[in-house]
Amino acid sequence: MKRLLIVAVALLMSSAANAQTSQQGLALPELHKIRTATLSPSYSCRSKEDFQKGYQSAALFLSDYSKKSNSPDLLFNGACGSGNYFQASTAGDDMALIADLGEIALEDVTAHLAFFDKAKDRSDFLSRFAMTAKVEANHTYAVLLNKSDLRGLFLLTVVDYVPDQKVDLKYAVKQYQILNVKSGSSGFDWSQKSQQD
């Protein structure tokens, strides 16, 4: 009986160690820790040669997983001279959204408050999530990641901004999960209309 108990404990410890090693291999972001990044230049304001090289430093990748998948968690975008914007939904069936929370300190925003925008003078106080958000100096944004294999929430503040050239950010990840989808309905299409049975 003691042997069985020892073997069971050893198996549990081994399983936990393997899960931790597996998670470390993905280099998932640490939650609630403020980090900095510079995105430069705007993705659509680059030369044809640079455009052929992929996202380069115009994108923020929060994990090795998103980097290996070539699926940025945030993109600094906008054609030269046309105004810059942040984009979190970059390809395929990504349904990531972003909300401009206004001039509020990153340190003051919790995951809960990201959905209740106290920085704006609105009667409903709800954050307005959209596919893109205009880049504004000193503004804080909430990014809701919703991809087929990833779910998350992170906050970012624009520390410095030079149109088309660069944006300096500080950001904090509030949730980040890599999903293992067991099943899903097939046939997703951005342009497919609904039909009566």
C-alpha cells in the first residue's frame, strides 16, 4: 500500500513538472507585470522590401507561441500620412477587439475595469470594443484576444508616439491562455449570411 502511495505521489509530481516545463517552453507572459515595448514603424508605412519581411517590429507578440504562429497580439498599423491605429485581429478567424479607455493610468485599470470605462463621460460606462482603435498619446487601451487557439486580455498605455514612425508602450497582461479546442462547428466565413431553416 505504501509503495502504491509513493508511486502515485511520484506520478503526480512528474505530471506537474511536465506541465510546468511545457508551459515554460511556450514562454507565456507573466500576469499583472508592467513591461515596455516599442513598435516601429507603422506596418503599412514601410517600403515594399520591408513589407516582404513580415511584421518585424511593427507587431507585439506576448508569447513565443504567438510569435511561432506568426499571429501578433497587437499591430501598429496605418498607411503613411493617413493616421495610425492599433489592430489586434490580424488574420483568419481572429476576433480580437480593442477599446480606448482614454487618459487613465495603466496601474489603475484592473481586468474588471477594462470593461467599464470610467475615463469617458458616458451614461452607461461601458467600454466600446472595436476591430481597431486610433493611436493617441497618453491613452490606455484594453485588448481582448479571441482567436481559435488563444484567449486573453491585456492593457497598454501609449507613452510616446511619433506618427507613422514609432509608438512606445507600457503594457500589462491580465489573462493569457493557449487553448486546446476539442471540437468546433465548421464553416466559419466572414462574409457568410445567416439563412432560415
